[in-house]
Amino acid sequence: FPVTINGRQKWAKPVNTNGFKDIDKCIAVAPFEENYRGSQGKPVKTRGVDSLRNAIKIAAQSCKASLDTICKEISRHRQNLGLITTSNLTESGSAQSLEKEINFYLGYITSCVPRESQMLYLIKGHPRQTMDQAQLLTAKLQALGLKCIHLPIAAQVPTELLITLLRPAEILPILSSSGCVARLLENSIIVHYSPSAETL
């Protein structure tokens, strides 16, 4: 999607092209923008949420080893779980520097999560991050006293799978559509959007 910076729109063009292969068709569970960034100009068909759930069950089998590792680590903490998704703002040119990207995340999260929260937050890195953003963010949040963990393997697992298997109580979808998907999959999940995050 276009991000407005200093009054100009910039596309979040990927540096790492993994996940942007050519496609024959696009099937979505919600209206989807038909452009090169979205469906690569191919026709789009919409299906019900049951189709999404079935696709997730199939996908889960191909990620079983990674998911087992994540579930085992999460279960050790025995706390209510929250999920925070991050982006690749520096690589895409949406953020002017890595520091600005991390500060943007911090402003977003601290405006939604109280310091005294007893929730354990899993910080999910974006699969096209190349500068350890999720790890850096985790360290900053821990320094503020928030309970959070970063599992590098989680970056390669689709958010839909994490939501379905881990069933987090809340999610902070930072510049991500994962909040909408989370409500489709788990209608009891709390989705936090920040009204006061810092600008990029």
C-alpha cells in the first residue's frame, strides 16, 4: 500500500523479492486491490472465511517443525499471549533510517500496552527484514519492562498460522492487514490500533 511521507506517496517496494513470484490467479477472503502490488494485475476471486481456514490447515502441515518449536517455547512461559507484527520499513524506503523505524514501533506499542501489563508479547519479524528489527525492538521493549520474546523462526511463519495455533488474546498489527485476518479467524481477539504513534 502507499505510505505518505512528507506529503508524497511512496510504494513499499520489496528489496528481497521472496514472496513476490508471478501468480496465475488471486483468491482472497476479502475485497482485494487489483494492481501490480496486490494481485499483480491478475483476476481476483473472493471466497468465504471457511476457505481461509482450510488453506491454513493445509499450510500448517508444511510448517509443522517450525510451529512445534514456537509452540514449545511459548508454552514454557505460561502467560496470556499477545502478538506484535512488524514490517520492513527501512528496506522498503518507508522509514528514513533503522532508528526511525524502531522508534515508530516503540511509539505505537507503548501507546497501546501499559507498562504494568502481564501479557507476554511475541514480536514477529517481517520475512523481508534484513536489519534484525524484531530483535532490536524486543530488547528495547524489555528495557522498558514489557514482557516480550523474539523467535527468529516466527518471521518465516505466516501470521495466520500463528493466530490459529497460538490463539493470542490480542494483536498489534503494525502497518499490517493481520488485524483484519485475526478477527476473521478468532472473533474474540482484541486488535490494538494506535492513534498516537510517531510519524516516520
